[in-house]
Amino acid sequence: MAHNKVQLKGSDRPAPAVASPAGASDPNELVTLTITVRRRAPIPENPSKQFTREELAEQFGANPADLEKVADYAKSEGLTVVGTDASSRTVTVSGTLAQTQKAFDAQVSQYHEAGRSFRARTGTLNVPPSLSGVVEGIFGFDQRQQAHTHYRRRSSTSHKGVAHANAVSLSYSPLVVAQAYDYPKANGAGQTIGIIELGGGFKTADLKAYFAGQNISPEPTVTAVSVGKGKNHPTGDPNGPDGEVLLDIEVAGSIASGAHIVVYFGENTTQGFLAAITAAINDSKNNPSVISISWGSSESGYTSQALTAYDQAFQDAKALGITVTVAAGDGGSTDGETDGQQHVDFPAASPNVLACGGTFLDYEGGAIKSETVWNDGADGGATGGGVSENFPVPSYQTSASVPVSVNTGFAGRGVPDVSGDADPNSGYNVRIDGETTVIGGTSAVAPLWAALIAILNQQLGQKVGFANPTLYSNPQSFNDITQGNNGAYSAGPGWDACTGLGSPIGSSVLAAFQAPAPVQTTSKQHPHQSSRAATSPGR
């Protein structure tokens, strides 16, 4: 560490867990860094209005003097300033790896994993004292994959000795799932749904064939947007990231066929994921009113500076009236980690998104026969859910009886908020790379909810924006899921760490947003036993 620098808080990063060291990185490689700086003022937890992008930048963006300080330091180190942006509070700089390492005391080397060689940063970063407290994050040194998909194809190993072991395998079109959940009869016309993807791609021919086969009219307009080096790049492998991309588009596009679907392709790195989210939120051309994210990984796999940067982007979305729906993960209460601890998935763990868990749905003859927590065991997957170790309980969850972390006792944000059909054994009929198949996973629930939000926005004539406070105040707008578990957590009446508030009753959710905001109850009632005006204290 240089003597004249101070450590950047939250920048400490361990070496990749399973990759093999592969020597030194090329010091002459060109590196582009994204540097995030502090806000002028914090965004209120419950903003009094939806802000314009100009208002957001002016009131909560970066101070131009801060951006200038960072740019001046970068230039003094021989780096090129690619751009500055007050809205996203970023300074983008480039230089050789050797130059950028020297500027921020970065320890970088090569690693090898699964046929791929990549740079990874270890330890902490440092900044000059003049930038301490100004710079909040520096991203771009590390190329390890930050997130993975949250979809599961149906397999013969599903239903392995868990909750509904004798259940038959079912599948539905996205429209039938929307029908099961009583979605309002509208198609999201006039709305834009943003979808974040970190790999794979789609072919227009696949989408045309799928929507025609589902008798979807009008056929949704789908646009691909490249962010950084990310691009629409179909792999041709239906078991790869194409499965995620097409599932997301087909679920959202079938239900909200009148909406414009804009797919933002970013690189699967900490920097690339953040860039894709930021690009969607700040896209004044396409102007999404809802953004769906079906990629993520355990909260423990992100640096503190990354958790902060992503969450602040979601705060921006909240201030702008953009709803962000995020898959809660498919690895049960451990989120697929093997350290003996319970983990929640991120970005679902951000308190500024709508985290979407999963159920097994048995729908027949126009009625839901049963709905339980999705849990097919270790091989088949289970809904993510649990308690954040990083974000405290948000105000909208203070009456939800969120348990403390079973790991540390931390009183954290509970995940998920809501749920929907996710079990591959009650999965979605989709078309992936020319192949018709059945897919589940909480990956399907994020676009399922995004489509509902688009329909609500259309029906209301305005953006619902940050939906969580209204949803928690209206538990009667949900099918309460009371049977099943995701490992460490069990379902029960009211909110739980498996399926949140439950699956939507779409017409009732619409009514909740049409009505004045009610007083939030402090009891955990079965939603069908509560009323919008209920205020009974205690459990």
C-alpha cells in the first residue's frame, strides 16, 4: 500500500474460490474502470414523489466537483477519462493494467477455471486522501463471473422425496399462469419492460414461432441493447444462457404482449452487471417502467462496495418510479452454497427491489387446486429465501415478523417479497433455440411479475413505481402459501422466507393500487381473513 493513500472501504475481495492461479496478468492490457462517487444527498427511503431524470441528477446525483476531483486524479496518473455522468455518479477511465494498478494499488493476477482464463483482483483498493469519502467503488479490475441464471429445466430427478413427491408433472403457457393468478385483462400497451441479461441471446425467428404458436396478438416488439461489450449472442445451446434469455422474453412478452420488451445485454462481471442495470435505469430513449432481473448469486459473493453500488442504482430506480423485479434464486435457503450457512441471493436481497420466490402450482378447471413452496430437493432446486446479512429490515417489513438471521442473529431484510409458479414440475411451456421444452425456476417469476406491473401501469395510467409498501399493506391481494419449506425456513400464514406474501391475485393487486394507501397491519393474518382497513395489533 502506498504511504500517501487510504484504503477504499468495502473493496476487500478474496481470491476466486475454485479457480486455479495462472500467473501474472499482462501489464499492457487495456483496462476500463467504472468509479462510483457519493451522492449529493441521500434518497429518502419513501420518496414523496416520482422524480424526473433531471431532478434525480440535480438532487441525488453526483456533485460535479466530486466528478472533477476523480477525473483530475485519473489524469495525473496517466489515465484517460472516457466520461463522467452525474446521474449514475460515475467516472469512466481507461489505461493499461499497470497504470490502473498503480493508481489504485490493485493486486491483480490471472486465474483459470472451466477452460476460461480471467483476471481477478484480491485484497483492497486504495485512493489518495483527497478522494477518501468521495469515491465509493471502483470496478473493472476483476473479470470473474458475478452471477448465474435462475432457471431449471424439468428433469427426471425432480420431486425427489420432498413435499409433493406424488404430484404429477404439469406445465402451462405463461398466459394460463396469468389466468390462474387473475391478472387484469390488459396487455401492457404503452409500457416498456426492461430485461437484464448477462450472456446468451435470442433469435427473432424463435420468438416469432413461439408467439405465433401461443396465438399472441399483437406480437410484442423486442429490442436488444448492447451495454459495454455485452451483446445479443445466441449460443445455440438450450441448456445455456439462451434458456434464460428466451424464458424471460417469452414469459413477459406473452402476458404483456402490448409492451415493448427491451433486453439489455451486459458482461457477466461485477462491472458489467452494474453497467447493464444502470443503463436500463437511465435509458431515456426506451424509458422502461419496470425492469426484470433473473440473474444473481449469493450475497456473500459480492464486495461491500458492489452491494452498495447496486443498491444505490435500485434507489435511483425507486426515485424514478421504475419497479425492479428480481428472482430470489433456485438454491433453497443455502442459495446453493456449501459452507453450512444460510444465504440469500443478490440482487434480490436489495431492499429497493421486488424479490420473487417460487411455488409449485396445481391449476385446473379455472381454479388453483393447491399451491405449495417449490422444493424439489438438492438436485431439483428450491426457491431461494431467507434473511440478508447486509441490509437491515426495511420499513415496509417492520410488521412482517421477519426472523433474524440464523447465522448471525442480524435483523436483516427478508427475502422474498412475493412469489409465483416456479417449480419445473408445474413449469412454463417455452421455445429455446428451436426446441420446445418446459422450464421453471424463480427466473420465470421475475418476468411474470414484471408483466403484471406493466399491466397495472397501463390500467392505472401511471407508474406504480416502488410497489413494496403497497403490497405489504394489502396481504389480502395474495394467495397465502402455507405449506412447504425451502430448507431452513418453512411457510406459514402471512409473510414467510419461502414465498413472501404469496402469489398474486392480480385483480386485487390492481385494486390495492387504485385505493388510498391503508394503514399497515401489525399482525400476520391469512390474507383472506384480513381487510384493507385491518389494524389489529399483535399476532
